[in-house]
Amino acid sequence: MAVFTRASPFLPIPEAPPTAGAAVTPIAFASTIVAAYQRAGRDPGNALQLAQIPPARLIEADGRMTARQMELLSGTAMQELDDEGLGAFSRRLPWGSYGMLARASLSAPDLGVALKRWCRHHGLLTGDIRLSVVSAGPQAAIVIDEHADLGEAREFTLVHVLRNIHGLACWYVDSRIPLQEARFPFPAPPYAEVFPILFAPTVAFGAQRAELRFDARYLALPLRRDEAALSQMLQRALPLTVLQYRRDRLLVQRVRQALVRAAAADPQRRGAGRAAGRVAAHAAPPAPGRRGHAARLEGRGAPRPRHRVAAAHHALSSRWLRRPAF
């Protein structure tokens, strides 16, 4: 069991073996973290041991590790180096920096304001990169403009920061925010097939800048977290970065609306089973590559149908199982 001498917002809780789960995270990310130790003149042995990563594996160009191993390795490194930027920026990001950003945006009235605050405050920590939220019509994007040479840590840093803000955004509104596209300003790496798992089915390399594109309607969702929830989350925050969030609130609302329409069209309860089947086919999670999830934002006090099609509502609104994402 990992034991740390001071409180940590990223404290890993090894309730499962680090090697459990699908190995989808590039081992090259571990090499970048080890390089941060070397630049700081520190020994990465403890972090590698906790994550159960043999040093010999670090030279594998196309090697993989699990999300759990990534959580343990990066969490331990952030604590031991006292740098949540893992040596990528010209100035260190002391322990608790990203927790402070999360807290500073907690009072925002909606996700759009929260993300804009987060991006602005990130610029107070380092000027090496600048994050911003832009929207044009139905699409929004979180973009990163680079103002300094990130060196060998460039790829990992851009991936890590984007996964960080995306995971936090999902947590703020308690909803998975499906990405329509991810773009990166570097060539496709040997493990490029991993990026659609980390981000979105559509990934572009060699782009002008790093960015995540998604449905702009998610920006209007109100935040669903308070101070108590934040304090609890910060006891172990890294899963928000290494795992995909589960439930999509806009998709759930789409299911509810479809069920209400189906129930209204069948007031005598005739063909309720067929109605449930039509709703399930209409509101099922989209196949990879499809864009858009919902027709409207989640409403308040939506009526609940009392017919047997409620069984379909229960099945479709259940939280999806998490999958490794980083």
C-alpha cells in the first residue's frame, strides 16, 4: 500500500492491483514522467515500484500500461517532485495547484463560465501555455496555444492538461461530455491508435494547435457540485483524468423526452413493449464517429411516464461503465 506523509488531493488508493484493467496507456508517458525525475535530480524508483513498471519497459516504443498504473505513477511523481506540471513548464506548479483551480471555478453558474475561469486562472500559474474556450454555432472547443518550448514533454503535457480539464468539466456537471474531435499539433506517434480511446473517435495530428471539440450545448449545463463534494473528490482526483466519465445527462434527457412522447402516443398502454423498443433504438448511445447526443438541454421537473416503458428509461438512464481513458 502506498503511504504518503502529507495530505494529497491526488492520493492514490490501491484497492486493486495496478496491473488490473485494459492496458491502453502508452508506456511513453511513463518515460516522460521518469525524465521529469531526472531533470530534478531525483530517483523515480519508488514511483515505478508502486506502479509495478519495470524500468526496462520504458524503452518500448509502442508499450502499454493500465490506467491504474498511470494513476499511481503520475500521482506519486506529483507528490515527490512537488510539481503537478511534472517538470514541463518553466515554473513549478506546487502541490495543490490544480485543486485550487477546481475550487476557484466551483461557484460558476454554468459550465461555460467555469471553464473560462479555469483557463484564465491556469494562465496565472504558467504562461508557457494559454487555454481558452471558444464556441461557434453548435460546436465549442477547449484550445491550447503554446508560448514556450515544452521540449520532450510536449506531447504528454498537452494530453495531460486536456484530459485534466475535460475530466473536471464532466465532474462539475455530473455528465459525460462526449468529444466530437481531438486535434494535436504533433505528428502521429507509434501508438496513435490509442488516442481515439483517450479522447474521441476522430483525432487529427499535425494540427495548428491542441484542442478538444464538443457540443456547445454542454456549456449551458449548471454545475452540480458543492464544497463538500469537491473536498471529497480531491481526496482522489486523478481518476477524473485517467478514466472516462460515465453518464451523459443530455442523452438521459433525450431518453426521458422520447419516453414521454411514446407514452402520450399510447395512452391506453397498448403496444407499450413496442414503444419501449422504439425508444431504446432511438436513444441508444451513438456508434463511434457519430456526432451529437441530444436535441435539448436537460430540463427541470420533466414528467415521468407511468407506463411500462419506464423499464426502458431505467435501463437507458443507468450510468455507463467506465472505461480506461489515459
